Amino acid sequence: MLSYTEENYLKGLLKLCHQNGEKNEAGTNEIAAYLGVKPATATDMFKKLKEKKLVDYERYGKISLTEMGTQKAMVVVRKHRLWETFLYEKLDFSWDEVHEVAEQLEHIQSAKLVDKLDAFLNFPEFDPHGDPIPTANGEMPELFTTTLAELNTGESGLVMAVKDTSTSFLQYLQKLGVNIGTRINVLEIIDFDGSLSIRIEDGDARSVSTKFAESLFVRK
């Protein structure tokens, strides 16, 4: 059985590998920054995970998950996102509250409980932030990869997922009335700094930063 810390490393590595696209790997410093630990601490952990045949790792090289490591990480991600969905849909937690609680619940080991939770929720494909939920067989729904920043002037997109799931950003989106399924229209892209003038649904025009636009995945 893996420790909570080992599961967190595998889950974090899986997410970063997906974000890095075809490379399907990540660097020690990148993972350390994501998990909020020192690079030396991350290095020690990946040595342990390599001994358990969960990661491919060479000193100063990139890190990737083995097939077994990917399976283990998928299980943790599946539990985390199902618990987030349960908390959001059934217990009325807001989408900026669910992550912290799900971090605790994701380490429950009962596969039967997780499968029953999945069925109780009617087998959701995505969590409250739009992140795909792996199936019991380890299959993952297609990821959304187009950000609001990639749209051109005059185009619009439906918000499908949130790249930045920090509490501050999620609360800011709530303040703006942006949620999964919200339509955003790009009115103008400012040449000077890449900021955007947008309209959220049928509301007034407002300016948002490039960072904001890069933090939302949309479907045209």
C-alpha cells in the first residue's frame, strides 16, 4: 500500500505530464514547485518510487510514470474527482471548497466504496472544475486543450474547464458569474499587453488579463 505522500506525488506527476502534452514527462523542479516542496525532497521521493517501479527516473533527467505508476495515479485522481463532484452536487460545497476536502477523502482505499460513489453520481465524466474523471477501467474522457487566450476577436467559447483551480481564481470567477458552461465572447484583443475585452453571456464588456484568458479551457 502506498503512503499518502507517495499517492500525492503520483497524482501530481500525472497532471503535469498531461499538461506537458506529447512529452508525457516533467522535471524535478517543476514537480517540486507544484507540490510545494524542495527539489531535494522531490528527488528523494522519486528514488523511492523508482524502486517500486512506479516512475522512470534518472538523476538530472525528466521523470515519467511507468504503466503501473499511471494505473496507481489514475485511481487516486478518480477518487479525488468523484469526491469533489459528490461534495459539489450533493452537499452544496462551492467549487473553491471541494479540493481541500477531497484531498483528504482521496486516500480511502475501498474500491467498492468508490465504485458505489460513481454509480450514485450516475457515472459523471467531469468534476466541478471540468477535469475529466477516469473510469474504473482507467479510461479518461478527452481533455480540453483550447484556452480563451487562443480565441480570435469576434469568436466565442463555452467554458469547459478551469486550468487554475486556486481558491482566489475560483472565487474571482464566481464574482464574475463564470462557471462551467458559461459563454464568453471575445470583443477585442489589446496589442499592447495581450489583455482582452470580453462579454460574459449577455453582460457588459469588461477587461481581463492574459493570465485570466490562459486559465480557462473553452470550446468554440
